[in-house]
Amino acid sequence: MENTISYFEIQSSNPLQSVEFYKKVFGWNFVKEELMPIEYYRMTETSGIMGAILKRPAQVPAPEQGTNAFTCSIKVKNFDDTQKTIIENGGAVALPKFAVPGRCWQGYFLDNDHNVFGIFEPDENAR
């Protein structure tokens, strides 16, 4: 179903340490995605929402700078059309569209209050 939160990502300064944490706490299993442009571990088994752990691309914000949070990604029917609508409504590109090989087209945006969120369009042919 489109326009629902379908995927979450946990940014981590030490992804392998985080993989072990979530495995021990929740029993989540992960596989490293070798073709991703960043260090990325995708959940392999779940009965609910899918997720991943990725290498944090920036410093951890200081406690007084706001929330350090998961990033949710919303499944959309058409990535390019949704990106256009985001920008037309005051949003901005945070990380341009890229392929998650064999799975989807993914990208990240800032809303009009600078909150980060992702969108993805499933596509088995994404490369």
C-alpha cells in the first residue's frame, strides 16, 4: 500500500555494534548490503515493518540540539512525482534518489521544518 510508513532506518556511528544490540534485544537479524553506497545492514526477517541500520553520515547531535531519531521511509507509487510535490510544498532534497539494487528507488528529504524523511518506490530492476 502506498503512502504508508513501510520502512525505518536507524543511523549508527558503529553499525555492527548496533546490529548486535538489536539482535540481542529484539531478536532482529540483519544482512549487510554490499552494493549500497554506504555501510548498510537490512533486516532479514520480520512480521511487521521492515528496517535497516546504516552508517551515520554526520556527527551525533549534542543532547541540547534536539532528538536523535530513526528515519522513516514512506512507500510511494511514483518517486519522481512525489519528489516534485515535496519540493512544490516547501520541502527540499536531503539525499538525492539512488538505487537500492534489486529492491527500490530511495531518497531523503527535509520537510518545511527541516525534519528528515525518506520515500521509496519499489522496483526489482533498480540498479
